[in-house]
Amino acid sequence: MKRNVGFIYAHPDDETFGCSFLIRQIADEGGNPILLTATPGNAGKTGRLGTMTPEELAAKRRIELQQAADILGISEITHLEMGDGKLKEVDQNILAAHIADFLNRHQIEVVVTFPEDGVSGHPDHIVIHHAVNKVVLGGQAPSVQKLYYNEVRSRGDAIDKPGVLSISLGQNWKIKRDALAAHESQILSIERVFGDLLQAGPSSFADECFLLVWERGNVNPLKQERTIFDDLV
């Protein structure tokens, strides 16, 4: 049985920054990673590509995201095309309805998204966090069995928090590097976090961690897991 895992994020590249090892692992183990991205990311900078209109940047970032998805093994992408930097202005019931439709249409069993602070504090990230919670915890997506948040840790940090699933970089650091490089327009932000990708090695990347915050009605289950698929029914 092919398990469907939904990754719900605000901008193209959010999935690559935080979930590359997990997505590739799911794909390699026969699972089905599926992505929803709420905005085209066209309010941001263009890296070293020069001046672009918002429409040109949106088109470029859509291509970049598909290239990264192909590297990571994402099977399908849903683009909501909402306003980049303006998710607070969107009717939250409409956003939640789109997320519920995505989860129900694909019969998603496991959801991965931002924690309460959005990782970086970006307002769009925080809006997505609350919208996903509203849908999953509100029972609007009956197929969902588990909800995880990104748990940000630096390389070498001890994994001592109950409920945290750690995904080792292994040889997949090369896949993450290549997926990050696909997001060419965002290279300056990428370099601030990971350094020069041309010089990158295993030490450039930390293991990815995910906090299990909900499992079939049980909030914050304190359990240690081997994979994201543990205990699915």
C-alpha cells in the first residue's frame, strides 16, 4: 500500500530547506510525497538573475520548484497561487478549505508543515501553520493520521526531545544540495544558511528533525519513532 504524505508550505523552496532528506526517504521507500505551496514566491528577490517582474519571477520559481521536486521525488504539486507576503489578508476559511480539499483529494495520511513560529518568523509561514492546524485538528481531513512540525536543530545538537523524529542526511546531502541549487533565484538566501553550494559537503547540512504533535486525536504523543510511517493503520 502506497502511503501518501502531504507537505504544506507557503513558498517554493520551503520544502527543500526543511524536508529534503525526509521527502527523498519517503520516495525511496515507496511512499508518495505530495506538496502544496500556497504562493508563487514572487515578492522576493531574484538572486543573481537580475531584475524581473513579479510575473516573471513567479514563472521562474514554478520551474525551479518542479526541478527540485523531480530531484527529491515529489510526485505532485498543488499551487494555490495566493499573494506572496499577503497570506494574512486571505480569508482564512478559504485557505483552510483549499488545504482540506488537498488533503481529502489525495487521501493524505501524514502531514508535515511549519511549527508555530514558522521556523523563521515569516508571517506567511505562521498563517500556514494555523490553517493546517485548523483543518487537521478540526477533523476536516479524516484520512490524516499524523501531523508533524519541522523541528529546527543545528548540526551536532542532541536529539533529546520526546516525540522528535530525526532523519539522517546520509548520502542524501548531495540530493539536498542539488535540490537547493535548483532554486536559482533564491541562491542568496540559500547561501546564508548553507554556504556556497559549490563547496558544500556533509558538514554543510544538519539532520532534519520533525516533531510529532498529533496522532489520531492524541495531542503531543511522547513516543520515539523509527520512521514517519510508524503505527499507521
